[in-house]
Amino acid sequence: MLTLNWNPLRSYRSYRSYLLAGALAVGAMIALVPAQPAWAQSRTLPDFTDLVEQVGPSVVNIRTLEKVKASAAGSPEEQMLEFFRRFGIPVPPNMPRVPRPNQPQPEEEQPRGVGSGFILTSDGFVMTNAHVVDGADEVIVTLTDKREFKARIIGADKRSDVAVVKIEATGLPAVKIGDVNRLKVGEWVMAIGSPFGLENTVTAGIVSAKQRDTGDYLPFIQTDVAINPGNSGGPLLNMRGEVVGINSQIYSRSGGFQGISFAIPIDEATRVSEQLRSNGRVTRGRIGVQIDQVTKEVAESIGLGKPQGALVRGVEAGAPAEKAGIEAGDIIIKFDGKPVDKSSDLPRLVGNIKPGTKAIVTVFRRGSARDLTVTIGEVEADKPVRKASGPEPKGPQAGPAQALGLAVSEVSDAQKKELKIKGGVKVETADGAAARAGLREGDVIVAIANTEVTSLKEFEAALGKIDKTKSVNVLFRRGEWAQYALIRPVR
């Protein structure tokens, strides 16, 4: 008979060793599985259902109607009457009469367009695009609960493409306004609107870029959210359900969505809407300059370092800029303490300042920066650029200018007065390097190599100091416009 001697302590130790070995084996197997990065574990595709329920009721459909003269031309009755008249057949007595063209024609309303909008306040203010309501005789706003209201246009601003309309209703669900500064490229966003008249359509995507320059006063938000005709005026929303933009434009070669759409930043739109609601119009500041971008080559040649600021090509007569001492050829690098990184920044900075306010303008002029004080004016219609005129000055002089391909002459007193300049030299012919740089007959050179020239003598003296083997910058006037050219020597 087999006898088993059982030792409890030894059995417990064996059992514990087996558990430990099993745990180590499982741990080793887990270690073989590649670990996921933290972002992959914590981030998933977004769910927009809650946002749609939250914000959907605040989005409206906008239809516009236009009154047109009712015309019977082309109708069967008109065609039949024309047949009787042409062949001299008596018109039957029971034939319906069609009004003659010289008789008053009744008006009828015809559909003009469709767009979107969103409720700003619970008492009925609605924001949309200016182009949605432009030219409309009647605006119809439809809510998600199918209620329809005739809207009154409070104001529309074509420059920013923002409009505000008012419906007579209370207790409406207003949207929440978000902070555009917190919006990041790559962030998920959602749009709600009425593309092709299909109400309450939801599309989503990401922010493709910010500060995209497509207009004078607005740095647009670029997204890949599907936007089509009818989406205009609808809200662009972040994942917190806040409006960060107004869907306004698309880039398309076919007329339909092609993956690039643009929205007006809500902070800019809100600033405009507040003025529309209080005054019915928008007032913007102006200083009266024509500007252009600063190229890398020009920046390096004049000692600016990097391409920045706005090149002043012309100054309007009597404008705030002229009174402040801003001259054609200046480069505005700061306005009201804010840097002007590119030329398109300046209109926005100036436009946002109330007319009558004083502001400090920092300009870069012939190698150094200086501060000027300007009193902001109000935006008005653009003035035509005056052309230089006057009797011909003395004949062209070649001399040292020939090396650059130039033949120049003195500027007449009449031209100096017309262009509001101290002097300069007039280009009679431009060949070779000068022609390649863009100079042409009639241009007036006012500075060369960062040296102001008021006469032919000063021009020749400045030419004598430059290195003929290196590129030289030239500031010249063409009519009222000023610009830089870089004349490169032939190598």
C-alpha cells in the first residue's frame, strides 16, 4: 500500500512559486504587445450629436425675395395677339387683353436667393452675410420649428460681408460666442446651414489655417468643412458649441465645394454687428495711403533686415497721412503700437480705430525709424490718382547714370508741385539693368541707395559713391505711386 506524507508548509511554498511563475509569464506576454502612445489612448473621433442638439435650434434659414415687374411678354396670350396683329386678323372679343409695355405693370415677388444665419439675441437679432441679403426687397427667416418671420434689415457691411437682421420674436435660443484666439489649426469644427436650400445640414472638418488673407479688412479662418451655396451666413462652431466664425466663402473652380472654405472670425464679425445694431452702419478709420508689400530683396537693400511692414506707394492730398508727414516710399512698420508684419495688416489696424483718434505711426525712412502722430480720418470713396503734368524740363542727361541703363533729366517745378516732392530726376529712357528692374520713361527717381536726391547734381553725386558691382535700390514715383526697384549689375 502506497503511503503519502503531506507537508502543509512545503505545499504552500510550491503553490506560491507556481503563482509567481504564472504572473511572470503573463507579464512577459503583455510586455511583448507594443504600447500605444498616450495621444492614441486618450483621443478618439469626435461625436457631434450633442453639439447639434445644443446649437441646431439657433441656426436659421434665410430666403430673400425681389420685386420685379410682371411681364406678359412671351406668354401664350401675348404670342397669340402678336399673331393676330401681324396678319391683320380681328382680335376675338373674348380674348384676354395683355397690358401694353407703356402701361403700368404690376409687381410680383420672385425668389432671389437662399442662405443661413444664427440667432444673436433672444429678442430676435440674427447675424448673416451681407451678400445673402444684398438687393433683397423682403427677407424671410425660418426657424427649426418651422415658424417663419419677415425680417427687417438692420444693417449690412459689404467690406466685411456681415449683416444683421431683426425678427419680431422673443425667447429665442441664442448662440454662445467663442474666443477665436483659442482656436487652433487642426482643431475639429462643425458647420450648420442650408446648402442648396437643404435646411439644418451639418458638416464637419478641421481648421486648416488661420489669418488667411483674402480681403482688405478680414483675416479669414480656412477649414475643410464642406460649404456650398446656401451655407453662407451660417455658424462655424468649435467642440464647445461656441460660434467662432461665419461661413462666408469657398475656393472653387466648379462652383461647388472643393475642400477649401473660409469663415469670418467671430470677433471681427461681432465688432461689425455691434456698430450695425447701434448705428445701422460701420465707421472705419483711414489715413489716406496706397500701400504695397515689402519684398525680401527690397528689405535687405534698404537695411530693413527682413520683409515686414507696408510700403507707402502714394499719399492722398490733404489726407491724415500727409498732414502727419508720411511720405511716399516710407515703410510703415508699426501702427498704434502694434507691429505691421505684412501690408494687409495695416488696413485692419487703421480700420478698427475710431475716426478722430490720434495714433502713433512708426515709419522706416532711408535707413532709420521715426514716430509720427496721425489723426485718424473716416473711410470714404477712393479718390482717383492724379497724373503728373507740366512742361518738359531740360533735355536728358546721361553721365554716370548710363552704367545703370538710365538717361535722366531735371524735374520741372510743375511736376514737383503736382507730385508734392522736393525734387528728383526724371527718367527719359531706361535700358538694360534699369529696364529689367521695372523702371520706364516718365518715372521720377527721388532716392538711390537710401540717399534722397532732389536734383541731377545730387543724383550724380550719389551714383559716384555706390559700388557698381552690387545691386542698388532706387525709390521712384510713377504718378502718385511710389515703389522700390532693385537695379542689378550685369555679371
